[in-house]
Amino acid sequence: MAKVALVTGSVSGIGAGVARRLAADGFTVAVHSRVSRDAGIALAAELGGSYHQADLADDAAAQRLVPEVVGEHGRLDVLVNNAGISWPVPHAELDGLSADDWRRLLDVNLIAPWLLCTAALPALRESGGCIVNVTSHAGVRPKGSSIAYAASKAALNHVTKLLAAALGPEIRVNAVAPGLVDTPMTADWTDAQDLWKTLSPMRRAAQPADVADLISALIHNSYVTGEIVLLDGGLNLR
């Protein structure tokens, strides 16, 4: 029986890149999105996996997602918490986000990954599986994004380390912290694009495949746990 990976937020951008890479690695991939049902069904069919729709800001929906995947495939070997939301950089101003904005962002970026991790523990213990959280360069270095977004990703980085300490050696937990990634969502972020092209040693933004390659490596390395791996083309050196 093929190993099974659930990748949240996997219909486009980073998530779709990860889903395609894991399918190429031999996993049966459970594709997820909040909307874009038709695109999700099409991608799942392309990859020979399954499609699952859930609004991760809804606690009950988040808690149903893992059992739904396990019920369909009989197992779960990898959970990739990729789904997240953000706002453009101008919202970094102190008066830019309402309390409701903060709550929705934390619900999707922090609470949902926690709920998915805890729901996945029985299946991952049985399979000897692992978790990879997609966080952000902004959660490591406190600049370049909204305060709420950076805070949510910094918290998820810390949760990653705490879970790794609590769950080892049964379940490994790591995080990938990308900087700017070239996706449809970031296509209009011209200031950020210019920053990466000018200041990062790699002189470019990452591609979804760059993130996917690193996630694949973390999944297949049986000794790495509790790591937050920056993927920013060396911008942190500046």
C-alpha cells in the first residue's frame, strides 16, 4: 500500500508544488483547499490522489479533515501544514488589522495546524510518519510582513519545536520557513520581488519546487526533527 500524504492548501502555489513532488516520490496525496473545488478535484485526479474541502478557520472542519483522509486511504504517513493566509505588507502598520483580522489569521495559521497535528497523531504513530509545517522567513526575522502574520508564523515555529520534543522518537516534526516564493499570490508584490533580486545572494525569489524539494528531503531524512529550515536564498545574511 502506498504511503499517504495530506498537504493542506494544495491547489495552487507552494502547496501544489509540494503535492506534485510528493506524488512523484510515490505518495498517494490528499489535496485540500477551502475553495477552488473544481481545481482541487482536477489536481487530485492528475496525481491519482483524493480531494478534500474544508475551511480551516472552522475548528470542527479542521478536526474532520484528518479522519476523512484516513477513512478514505486507510493510513496517514505525512502531514504537511501548508495552508495559510496573509495580508499585503502595508497592513504592517499598527492600525492596519482589526481584532477580527487577527483572529481569522491565527485560526488558519496557528490553531488549524495544531488541530490537524493532534488529530493526526494516532495515524502517524501507527505509520511512523512525520509532520512538516510551512512557516515563514517573517516568523524567524521580525520584519517584511504584517505583525500579525509574522507573529502567527513565529508561534508555529515554536509549536514545531515543542511538538518535536514531545513526540520523538515516534513522530518527527520540522518546519520550512520560506522567504518570498514566486506564486500567483505574490506576483504583484513588486517591492518584495525587487528586494530578493537585489539583496539575496541567489538574486531571485524561490519557486514552489524549491520548497517542495526541501520538504521532500525532510520527510525522507529519518534523523532530523525540531528544525526550522530557512529557505530565503540567503537573504538572512544581509
